[in-house]
Amino acid sequence: MNNQSLYILVVEDQQCIAQNIASYMEYKGHVLDFAERGDQGLALALTNHYDLVILDLNLPVMDGLEVCKQLREQASYHVPIIMLTARDSIDDKISGFTTGADDYLTKPFSLEELEVRCFALSRRHLLQTKDTLTFDQLIIDRKRQQLTRSGKKLELHSMGYRIILILAEAYPQVVSRSKLSQKLWGDEPTESDALRSHIYQLRNMLDKPFDYPMIKTLHGIGFVLNVKNDVENNE
């Protein structure tokens, strides 16, 4: 699903876990740096520009929470951080998030899930920091709140723009009907057919004049942006 190569720092003192991550992620084409101690990891993160840091919580010299805290205070850029830990209590997770972690994965974990989370965090970070999002034929200019598809400017109403932006920022994940409604209207009640009507109007502008639909309905699940040529959009 993804051809993107990520530059990742792994800060992990258990060699068997670090080697397993290395074998899987490097085979998938990612470039990895490693540190066994917290202070070493912090030094590497402050002197290199990584797409992502995979950070163990229990580390010698400086633990993961302190590494995360120092990174957020000293780094010149916001690097996404996935915290790895054998601790799975709510208090531990809250400590990780309040210190600045972006995601939390409890040991033992699936290497496939780790990679998926890396992609999701990396993509989310790009989407949060870019004014222009590109998905094959579709270009979203968030600064001007404008959409173009195949070079043609689309005159969307504000609700249509908000819907497509929500789907774009969630891509490649599916957005459920209830989540989409909550993002559009919050907790305020709305007519049951309101969302259906807005999706219909959006499709008339975004999909009908073109060669394939970009809004895909997964019945009983929700909506997802349908991108034909997903060769690393938004790099």
C-alpha cells in the first residue's frame, strides 16, 4: 500500500527487539539508526532529521519519558514519536502522551502493526504541516480553502470542502459516518439525511465530471478517499 521509505531512529536497549525491528523495517526499505541508551538516542535525534522515532520507555542512563521531554524542549522540529513499552496501564500511557509522545505500542507487538503506525504518524505529521495536499488528480489548498481536480477548480460549498478535507486528512483510513457527522456538527443534532445530501452534492462536483470517483463508500463502515495513483502523495 505504501512505497514510502522512512528515516527512523530506534531507541531500544533490548537487542533482540531492536534486531527484529531492523530485519523487518530494513527489508521493507526503511533506513534506521539505533541507540541503546536514552542519552545516545536524544543526541542522535537532536543532530539528525528523522521522519519518526521509535522510543522504548525503559532505557539506561535516561528513560524514554525524559528523552521525549527533552526532545520536545530542544528539537528544532516536531518529530513524531511512537513509545514502546511493556507497561500497559492507563497512567503509563497518560504519562507518555503528556510528555509528548504521539502514539503508544505495548510489547509484545506486531511488526506489521508497527510499520502501519509509522506510516500513519508520518502521513498525519505531513498533513498537519503542509498547506497543499495532493492526491493523484486532486489538489487541496488549505490556505485558500480551494480544490482543483485535473487542473479544474471546483466551486464547492463550505460543507463539501470540510467533508473532503476530513477524508483527505484521514487517508488512507476509513472515516465512519458517525465520526464524519461528529466532526461536521459536533454534538449538535442534525437531520438524518443531512450528511447524505452533502455527500451527494459533493459527488456531483468532485466525481461526476471526471473519469473515476474519489469518494468511496464502504457500506456499513463509512467513507474513504479513493486514490488511483498513490505514489507517495504529499512528499
